[in-house]
Amino acid sequence: MVANILGYYLVEIGQISMEEFKALIRITEEERVRLGLIAVSEGLMTEEQTKNVNKRQAKVDKKFGEIAIDMGYLTNDQVDYLLSKQHNEYVVFLQALEDMDLIKGEKALEIIEDYVEDNGLKPELIDALKSGDIDRIINAYIPDELMMFKEQIGIAIRTIIRCVDREVALKKATIIQSLKSEGVGSFQTVDDSGGDPAFTMGLMEEDGGFLKAANLFAMEDFHNLDMDALDSCAELLNCINGLYVSMRSTQGIDLELLPPDMMAEKRIRTADNIMCEIPLLIRGEKLRLILWE
């Protein structure tokens, strides 16, 4: 995620080309191996156990190591050891910039500071990027006035990274007063039946990202924004909101998922309450994550 966020920005400001960005992503992906693969190579887990953990992640919003501990496959010390074997994505990315003779260390740090300032992001994003902690990174993109959506946004982004594609970047969450579809979107409401306010989450087309997400999630090759593509993103929302409902149930709060609402025609909705928009990039294609109470 770190490499995608910084890499897309460098492309946007003309510091690197798209071809150089793709090469940088390949390097960071090769260097930062998945925890499950390391666990198998170290003889701490079997491939069957890693598959069981991955299946469990579709139902519980937890990190691989946390679930492996819960299932009795690994100890806390073993997870710490495996994490130490992973390379820090931030460091790997900066090193790759230098190795490819693109941007030197001090200049890269200046550009990252400019990125945070120019986009009105929280200053703590810099340390969050250095740590590679997804939750800290996500929170730095959410203004204080939208922190009521923090848990839903966090689950959505983590699920998209896990179930759609790791090549995800995001931009600052903003308040919008109305919603205008450019042609297609899927929505789902989580109903208030246990004390929490109801909310609706949606995925909206922006510039090819909806179709990209639909293809990657369903592992299909949809060519048009038809009902099959709509249904794929609706299932993705089911997965995201299902994880949120499951989390709330462990806290004694019962929520209900209403059937997804899929639309394929332009529509405008004026919001009575706060609406939150988070632009996303999936393999360079844009879409929007929408939330409102």
C-alpha cells in the first residue's frame, strides 16, 4: 500500500513515469513477501493451515498473524519473528528509487512532506507510512469531522486489499453534500437494530475502477458495466459490511444487512446527513467509496 500511495503521487507530479512506477511496485512486491509464505518456508505452518487462515480472514477482520494465533498455529513470539523477516515496504521503496537512479533519499523525503501538505493530510501520515501500519495510514486520510466512519472505512480498505488487490491507493476523505453517479454504483445499508446509527456504504464508478474491482473480486473478465459487474461489487459490499456486522455482534450489538441496491443509470441523491467520499485507485483505475448515515 505504501509503494502505491507514494508511487502514484510521483507519477502525478511527473517525477517518474508509469513504466518506472510499475517496476518499483514489482521490486517492493518481491521484497515484501506475504507472512503466510514466510511461515511455510520457515517450517512454522503448512500450506493447508495458511489456506485455513485466509478463509477465516473472509469472515473476521483481523491480520494474518492474529488469526494464526487464535487458531493455534503460531505463538506471539513466532508471529513477531515472521514479521521481522518481512522487509519494511517504505524502506524498500525508497531504496528502489535510489537503486533505479530516480530520486535520492533526501529529495524523496522532501517530496513525501510536500505530498502530505499539498493534499491537506494529517502530519502523522509520514510516520504511519514509515511504519507500514495500514490502520494508522488509513486514519491519517480521515479528517476529524469524519472519524465517526473510521471503523467502516478501515474494514472496507483492508477487505479491498485482501480480497480485490494489494495494489490500492487512497486519497483524502471529504464531506460531500450530494451524490452524482457517472453511470453505475452499488449500495448496501446496515440497519439500526441494536443501538448503532444505520449507515449506507456504496462503491461508485469514477474512471474505470468499478469495473476493475468487479473483475478482480469475481476473478472474471467483465467488459461492460452490466448487471454481472454490478452484482460482483454488491457481493464485495456484502463481504465488507458482513465483517462490520460480525465485529459489532461480538460487542453485543445486533445489526442487519439489507439487500444491496444496484443501479446502472445516472442518479443524484441529496444528503440530509453527512456524506463521506473516499477516492480509491486500484491498479491505477479510479472509483469512489461512499458512506452516509
